[in-house]
Amino acid sequence: MKIIAMIPARYAASRFPGKLMQDLGGKPVIVRTYEATIKTNLFDDVYVVTDSEIIEKEVTKNGGNVIVSTQEHSCGSDRIAEAVMNLDIDIVVNVQGDEPFIDKESLTKVLAVFKDDAQHEIDLASIMVPMKTWSDIENPNNVKVIVDRQNFAMYFSRSPIPYPRDTDIEVTHYKHKGIYAFRKKAILDFTALPMLPLEAAEKIEAIRYLEYGKKIKMVETDVEGIGIDTPEDLEKAQKQWK
């Protein structure tokens, strides 16, 4: 089974433009993420996928592999789909470019999903982290996921799910971390299928898979990590790096 990692990288991020080129311990965030992904030793190949000449030059200068997008894309999955179209692979992992503290243990659990799936019934796998505070649960920037008894995703939302109408019932709220592992066919199907109303309303691309009947296996981890979405996140990452 050939497994690769793809790191989709846009320069013009809406909330923090140019964040992937910000300095983290002497190198840009995107380079640190690439190097961290390589160091997991989980992948046959690792690529940064970008339409930015700035990012392409920086990653290449630091010895990284880059695939340049030839089309404009609205999301990372579409960018990856174009990149893997003609590659001979089985599984592709989408690693977020703003996650320089990548967690090998969690990734290992995600990849194990496919190694245990002899019938190829699972289309993709992803990560969920328990949330402990109501401020995190109600924050719309945190995508929530609910799962069935076998940890297959039932729905994703920016709203609190499940809603605690009965506060006496103990329930764990899970945050969805945007690390996905796809079978090649699943991600090619994604980019060929039109967006439907639920995904459009929530602005969560994982919902498209559910709307078209794909099976998403969620893996629980306690490792939160540091994603860099804001200048404040970058400050935390810089302190963590030191």
C-alpha cells in the first residue's frame, strides 16, 4: 500500500494572509510543517501543493518536493485531487500547512484504519479531539463532529452538537481536526461531485462526503496541537518552538 502526504498551501489565507511564510525558529511555517511530516517516517513521499510562486521557491530552496497547481481551487481537497490524479498511490493524507507540530501518534492511528480495512469499506479517516470547555464547544471556528458507536462520522457542524438540552446527560463533544487520510478514489470523487446545501451552509468540506454516502472513520486523540490561524496562534507556536 503506497501512502503519501500532501500539504496544500495557499499564500492568501483569509484570516491571516501570508501565515505560511511567517518565521518559526528561523524557517517559514510551511517549511517546518513539511520537515515535521517527513520526520514521521510514515510516508513514501511528501509534497507541498501550491499555486504560490513564493511558497514554491521557499520549499524548493529548503529541499522540499512541490507540485504546482495548474487550476484555481476553492479548497485543499480539490487542490490535492488535481495533484494525485496521475500518481500511482493508494492513500493520500492531507496535512494542514499551518500544523508544524504534527502528531505522529495520531497519524499512525489514522493510517491503521486502512490497514485494518481489508474490504475497502472506509473511504476516508480523520481525527477528533475531546473538548472540555463550553467556550471551545460554542466557538464556530471549532468544527464539531458526532459519531456512531463504531466511530463513523454522522455529521459535522460549527454549532454545538449534540446540543445539551438536558444538562444532566453526560456527553463528550469532539472537535474535528482537519487532518484527513483518503483513498485515492474518494478524493477524486469529491472533486467531481457538486457542493450540496449542507456543505454550502456550514462551509465544511467533510460534509460533502457524508451527503454523497461516503464512510468517514474518526479516530480519537488527546493531542490538540497548535494550528496557526491567527497572529496570536503564531506567538504560541513560537514560544512552543523555543
